[in-house]
Amino acid sequence: MATTPIPDADTLHLDLENRPVCGQDLLFLQQWYKLSRLDMCYLLGLSDLKWCHYTHPKHIKEPLGDPAVALLVWALVRYPDTFFLPAFPTPQEVYPLYERLAEQSAPQAGDDAPVHLGKTTFSLLLGREIGSASRWLSPTNAKPITPTVSRLLFVLKSLLQAHGAPGLEEWVNCAQIEARERGLDLTGKMTSWFRMDARPPGKSGRRRKAMKSPATQSAPSHTPASKATTTTPPDSPPPSDPDSFP
Amino acid sequence: MALTLPDEHQLDALRGRALRGKDLLFLRQWTGLSIADCCYLLGMPVMRWHYYQRRPDQLIEDAGVALLARALLTHPEAHYLPAFPTVAEVYPAYQRALQQSATPLPEPDTALGLLVGRDRASVRRWRTGTGQRQIPGPVRRLLLVLQILLRHHGVPGFEALVERAAFEAAARGLDLHSPAMKTWTRRKPYRPRAPNAPRRGRPPKSGPPVDTTSQGQERDPPSPATETAPSRRGRPRKRPPARPPPPDSSL
């Protein structure tokens, strides 16, 4: 559970002592707890449609239609210890544990060669492409993670804490099953969950200049060049996945 | 959430293959979650859920979702959603708080229904488990909040909630401390019908019977009276006798 202080009533205009809970207070609550709409709808038990109704500019000053939601909002504002959403760990919290256990184990992906458990595999084990972990773990400009990854981090952390190295090996095996049915191989040069690195051996570190425009040549890049023709942006879910908000 | 492992046979079937759209439905059924809650569990929008459900035999495109669903199915101890209490679980603590509280509530046995934003009758229904309808999402969450509130803040916390509920009720023109308040829905005040006002009732299910003798002929244009007829309530009027067609306006 998150340990958030009581919202600053003056800053957020949460003068709930003098008026009933209105639609605008849902937005203030969202802002205070830094939650997404998905989180807010789950927190209050609302459908997306109901959320849109309450937070519509036309209804934003009206008391909420459902008194249960109004009392829930009031309780969450007045007593922050009643906040019940799980607190998901960050990559910075999970990676050291993963790294420590990776040193102790050499998971066999099926009956093939062992998987090298480094930063790139950490990204793949969380369903993302190999450059994601570097961005998440960047000390200066850490990139936000998707909701699915934050949940995966929670489960991975629990599993590693409860089962140690065997837990990590099991996770790698599961990822390998998923990869194989996609025509990928976790032990090979898998760069994302959509493609393998098709470059000939020995050229993995080079970047193809032809692919780069003059504007991007000067910009630092964390993504190794690939001969794959897909132009999926780094750390992006499937092309049609709307689950791409931070 | 305290869950046991799903059926061993179904779980065995998942071990050797990648997860597909139908396996997300299996996860939802096993956890007993609504679609919205299951989407929160997996961190994806509802639209995405339906996308996968329309393709039950296809691989789940987002490998992260597939890995997460698999981990949740095989490791129930790693679930992270809160367990919302039932009314029966909260009721004893509510009764204790009520006995010690200085704020009396009329008909205390059923007042819990009002305190969680519903009607008085719902408490008995929820406690006995009768009725078709499940406890609504906001109420389940409010029950959890009430449970935490009573545990952490005791009677003062409970009294603050009662006070707030009374305030919200007053803002809606209701009085929580009145035994007459049975629900949060405010009824309109009774207004007797004017002597010549049309009777109120259900609108007719079908239109007036069609005169078979006028079939094939051009229908009369609707008069202002008949134009507004469908929006009126009460018994349908008798159709006025057929009139000659009005002169063409273009002439």
C-alpha cells in the first residue's frame, strides 16, 4: 500500500468540509496519487463510461450520482491509510535481486545452451525489447514503464524472493516457451518479441549508417541496429496495442 | 488475494504451450474477477481484453501479458489485488462501533446500507446472500475502506464517516438521521393531477390499428395534434376521421 500524506487541501481545492464530493475531486485525487485512469477506475469501482460522465466538464461541479463513490473519495482523501491499491516495484528495486540470482544460476532454456542473464534478458523476461532495461535503469533519465511491466515486476520480485534461483529458472523457461511459439529463441539473438537479430555473427555491435538520418546521427541511441525492417519504437508494445501510455 | 491453484488438468495443458486469448478468460473465471478488474490485474485497457477475446486461439500478442497471466496462474501467492470483504465480514466490527458510538443511527441494523451508499434493504440481501445482483464495485471498495477505517481509527473514524454520510445526504435533500430515509434516491414530491390533465401511464406498445380500407391510398399528413401524440403519455387518442388532403403548399 502506498504511503501518501494527506492531500494538501489548499493546493488541490479539496474543501470537502463545506461541499459534497463532485466530479472535479476525482481528478484531484488522481493527480494527488499520480494514478492513471485505469487505476482510478479500479480504485473507485467505476466503469470507464462512468468515469467520463463524472469528469466531463459539464458535470464536474455536480455532486456525484453514486453516494458510495462520494464516500469512498472522501475517505481516501481524509484517511490516506485506507488507500488499498498495490504498490508496484520499480525496475531499480527488482534488478539488483535479479542480478544477484542470475549469478547463482545458469538457467537452461529447455535442453539448449544456457541463457545469458544480463540487462538485455531482463527486458525480454518482462516482455519488452532488449534496450528497455537500460532506459528504465538510467540514473539520469529513467523512462516510465507500462502498467503490465509494473505488474510483472511485482510478480517477478515475489517469485525471486520466495523461490530464489529456481524461481528465476522457471521464469526463463516460461519465457522460452512463449518465445518458441513466436518463432523466436531466447538463447539466440532475440532483440524483441517480434524479431530476431538477422545480422551475421560478428557485426552485432555495428550500426548501419544508411538507416540513420543526419538529425538522429548525433542523438545517442540505446537500441542496437538491426536488419529487421520493422520500425517499432523502443519499449513499445505490439503495434496495435493501445497499452502504450506511460 | 488468497487463491488456490486452478484445476491441475487445465494447468498442465498450459505448461507446454504459449498462452492464447482463451487462457485470459480462464484466468478471469478462476479469479472470479469482472472484466474491468481483470484488465486492471493485467494492466491493459478493456478494449484490449475484447481484442484478445475475439481471437481465443491466437497467441497473445503482448508477451508481457502472456508472461504475467502465466505467472499468476501458476503462482497464486503472487497475486496483488486486494481482497474486498463481504458484508458479513464487516458487520461485527460495524456493530461494535455502533454500540460504542455517541452518534445514534435510527434502525441501526439496516443503517449500514445507507452508510455504504445503498438502501436499507440491501444489507439483509447481502448478508444472507440472496438476490441475483452482486455487490456493486464501489460498495465493495467502500466496505474495505470501512474495515480499514474501523481497524485503524476505531469509533472516531466511524463517527466521522457517519457525519460525512449525513452531510452528503443533506446535500441531496435527505436526512440520514431520519428513519424515513430508506434509500439515497430522492423521490419527487407528490403532485395531484390537474382535473383536465391527460392520464399518465405507459405509452402504447404499438401504433393504432391500421385502417385496411385506406391501404394503398396516400396517408394523411400528420396534424399538429397527431404529431405530438407519440411523445404524450397515457391512452392513445382515437384517430380523427379521415380528412381531405390539404392543398399542395407548392401551389
